[in-house]
Amino acid sequence: MTPKQLEESTAYLEAKGFENPEIGIVLGTGLGKLANQIEEAIEAHYNHIPFFPLATVEFHSGKLIYGTLEGKKVVVMQGRFHLYEGYDFVDITYPIRVMHKLGIKKLFISNAAGAINLDFKKGDLMLIEDHINLQGGSPLAFKGVSQYGERFTDMAEPYDLDMRKELSAIAEKENIVLRKGVYASVVGPQLETKAEYRMLKIIGADAVGMSTVPEVIVANHLKLPIVAVSVLTDECDPENLEPVNVQEIIEVAGKAEPKMVKLFKELIKKL
Ligand code: HPA
């Protein structure tokens, strides 16, 4: 990544009409349908955007979508890049930097995650209040990082308090169960062992997944306020562990998706 590459990626999107988006949204696994509700949508496939990471075969559907949602200009990532696909930390967070350069003022993130806190149930939503980075690296550990922001980025409150409060109030009003907790990120793609689930519980995680944390670190580097919601797709009980079925994870995410869409749309209205 260089400043010039970021400028070229941004210029390509601006030339396509991606003008002054206010909000960026990252849609996680099984959570792509919000994109269908965008009005006057303009799409850019990741493969066509200069200097975007080259998409893998399984990932052909990844695209950026610009348009209007609840009266506001948004840019949506339908599909994200993961470390487990073989990308590095700088690659997977490049789109966040591009959305920032396009002008977004807030970032909404979603993901599918496993429930470590067994008071939480499959299909519940969890507002991420804090995280634990277990991915063994940082998207800020590269030469020249200071050109883009403070190297020693503060992480005392990485998830915006005002938007968290607002989202809690919306959930209450809409009768949507919104759990709150700590998200731990792992590289994957293998799922966790029983011993790993026990460890995750001991160290204070409520949910575990394979994304989000690098994006949140970069957003904090850019001083971009974030709100992030996990859809809990499976219950990770080390004492009664059943093999995870990825198809089922996607199905559960799809069933819970309307709740997440409702929360995000109501939050946009309030901003
Ligand atoms: N681990 C366990 N269960 C999950 C995950 C994960 O990373 N993501 C979704 N369900």
C-alpha cells in the first residue's frame, strides 16, 4: 500500500459516482441482503478496483455498493477479505482505508461469530463492546504507518460509545435481543478445539470469529467511529461440542439477518 495507490483506488470509485458517502458498512458472512435495499445503487467489483486485493475464486461475489439507505449516502462492502484466505493484515484492511478516503464519517461492521458465553443463544445478536486480538499480528505493523495516522493507536475505547448507546436503545424499542460482549478474533479457517473454547472463556471472550478486529484497528488508526454487531451462529460449549457445519452457520446468519438490518437502518436514521 502507498498513498498513491489509495488515491487511485478512490479516484476510480469517485469516477463511477461514489461521491461523499457518509457511512461505510461491512457485511459479514451470510449477511449480504442489506445491500439489496440500497437505492440508486452503483456497484464496483473488488476485482475491478485498482490496487484492491485480488479476490479468490470462492470470493467472486465481493463488491462495493454505493447508494442511498434511509436517506443517507452509504458505501457497503458485500463480502470482506479474511486472513484465512491467505491475505495479509494490510490487504484485508485496504478497503477500510479506501472508504475513509471516500469520506465516510462512521463505520458499521457485522460478522458471524460463535457464542463462547453460553447464556447467549444461536441466532442472538451481540453488540461488540471490546475485543481481544488473537490473530498474532497487526494491520499497523508496517513501515511508513505514520504517514496514515498515529502508529501507537489508542485502543481504550475502540467501539464508539454514543452509537453503542443508540443501538441499545433501538434494540429495546424494536424488541430485539441485543447481547453485549467481548469479541475474540482468531485466524481460522479451522474451528476451535475444546481446549481453545475453554481458554477463550477464561480470558474473557463472549464470542469468537475470524474477522472484524483488523478492520476495527485500522478504523481507530483513522479515528473513524465504529459500531459492530455479531450474529451468533453457533454455541461453542466445550463440554458438549458438536462439529460445526458451515452451511448451518450461514443459514442461522441468514435467519438473524433481518434483525441486524433493522438495527443498522434505524441507526442510520438517527445519525
Ligand atoms: N469459531 C467458532 N464458531 C464460529 C466462528 C468461529 O470463528 N464463526 C462463526 N461461528
